[in-house]
Amino acid sequence: MDGSHDKPLLSRAERHPEKAHRPDNPIQRKPDWIRVRAPNSPEYAETKRLMRELKLTTVCEEAACPNIGECWKKKHATFMIMGETCTRACAFCNVATGKPGALNPHEPANIAEAVGKLGLDHVVVTSVDRDDLDDGGAGHFAQVIEALHQSAPNTTIEVLTPDFMKKPGAIETVVAARPDVFNHNLETVPRLYTTIRPGARYFTSLRLLARVKEVDPAMFTKSGLMVGLGETREEILQVMDDLRAADVDFLTIGQYLQPTPKHAPLDRFWTPAEFDELAAMARAKGFLMVSSSPLTRSSYFAGDDFVRLRAARAAQLKS
């Protein structure tokens, strides 16, 4: 493929200036169950070309997702709106940190066009944190959702939002735009927030999920956790209980993979059997849907999972 569509590569120091002074944490060798193939399919190349043509950003690329080859072969891209620069500096995340630029007014229409060209039945839209905006970007989320409703009325929409900390009315703005799934990831256990998510607060994130259900009890809610950062099994079970108390429908659990030596060190790799055990525990606690595996990410198989999620609620209502 012609390299003219490739995005300019930022150095590690440019992407993560706030991490430059930190000591290096060696990156551990991945176990066999986490190996993935390099992306090289024609569909991957075509998806990448379309993203560049429409000047769109994907979290698949920015977060260095290990599943990009598999997902883009199916033309399943996860859009990251409001730029590629985040105002937060989470210790686990590979998205660049810095001062973001102005919002692109054409982005909602461009995403709608991309969804049509990719033929997506289900689309996931996430974003960087935009603490610099009065509404945290909630209005822009709403514009994207509305553009998708107009251009692709049969496509279901899943949003993965920031926490909208100290942005009154932001949650309500996104809910009013009627996405099918409102996702916000807790990411880790409360004890680790000060080191892993220093700009966030556990109970702010938990409160967001509860608030979505207060505004629209019928809206599906979803949250995700990473393991391998030093959390204990007991702490994970407590987070599950907190999420169920907030009436969250869908839980994803995946393995933390350290992006660079400057990011949070990996504590350990959880085994596939341990992920299965976590899934069984989560189902026993009442989640409608659980996806738990080393390579699980928020948008991994999100379309297939949404179909199962909707069927699970229908079965629950009949019982």
C-alpha cells in the first residue's frame, strides 16, 4: 500500500511528554496465548486508507490495540473522536497526551460516511478526554450519534465516553442523543487509581454509570476492567459488586499489555483459565453479558456481543 495515507509517527517522548522522566519498566515477554498476527490483509489496508481519506482517528491505532488486524480484516474500526491528543495522562494508555486542537465540525458527517462505506451494523465511538471543553465533548458525541441516526438508522451505536468529571449536564446530553449502549470503563480497582488513573476518580466513574440508568433505565450500560496491574481477585469481585449496584448490564475484562517501558509495569499475565473463572463469577453476580479473555477489549466483537446482550435482556423480561 502507498505510504502517503500513513499518519506521521510521533516519537515516544512526543506522545507521552509527562512520562519522559519516569524510569523504564522492562516489558515482559508475552505468553503464547497472547500472540497475535501482524495485520496484512487487503481489508486492513482498505480500512486504513478510508480512515486517512476521511481524516478520522481510530482508537485501534492510537491505543495500539492487539486485535487491530483481526477487526480491520472484518472492517470493524472503532472511531476516536475529538482528536488524537488527550488531556489526561493515564499510566496504562498509549494515546498521546498534550493540549488538544479545535473540534472538527465535519467529523460527525465523516464518521457517518465511513460507517456507510464499511457497512457496519454496529459502531463503537469513543474519544480522548477533553477536560478543556466546557461540556467535556458531550455535545460533539451527541452530534456524531445524531449524524449516525440520520445516515444509518439500522446501525446500532455504542459510545465509550470519558468520565465527564465536573461537567454538569454532559451525561444527560449524551443519553438524550439515544445511543444503544453507553459504555464507560472503570479500568482498574479503586486502590490503583492514584497511580493508574491519576486524573480520574473511581466513584466519579461509578456514578456516571448509575446516572445513565437514572436518566434512561432502558439504556444498556457497559464497563470494562484490565487485569495485570497488581489488583487482587477480591478487589475485582468488589468492583463487580459495585457495578451491579449501579445496574451495569455488560462487563468486559482483558489483560493489561504494557505499551512502552515508560508506562505502568505489568504485574503478571492472568491465564485463560483465570479469565474463565472471572467470567463465571461475573455471570453469577447478575451481569447480562460478560466478555473475559486475555485479548478482550471494549470494542472487541462489540457487534456480536450487542446482539447477545439484547437477546439476554429479552429472555430476562420473559422470565
